[in-house]
Amino acid sequence: MPITLSSEEKEMIVLGLTMRKNFIETGDPLISAQDVEKLKRTDIPIKALSTSQMQLIINTERLISKIFQV
């Protein structure tokens, strides 16, 4: 059964997924690995991820894209 989400609900879900992804990548829910690289922040380590973690990041990014398409 399909459900309908408001824009605010979608944003809340995406925020939670993004924070989870960031935490996996850097240990900080507020900054992604891409942000660390763009800002040249050497004080925030980018974690070496296992294959399963890398796949989780990819799947999370796909899910975020799907949520925005609906």
C-alpha cells in the first residue's frame, strides 16, 4: 500500500539518512567525507570503510534520490 509523505516528512527522512551516512563516513553526523575534502579539513578524519559500509553509503544515497523524486 503506497503512502503519501509531505515535503516536511521527506525532508525529515532525508536529514536522518544523511546524518547516518555522514556518521559512518566521518564519525560526525554534521559533515560528510565530501565536505571534509572540499573544505580541506585535516582535523576531521575520513574513515576507511569496509565493503559493506561502502555499499550502505551507495544504497543510502540512492534511497535519498528516490525520496526526492517522489
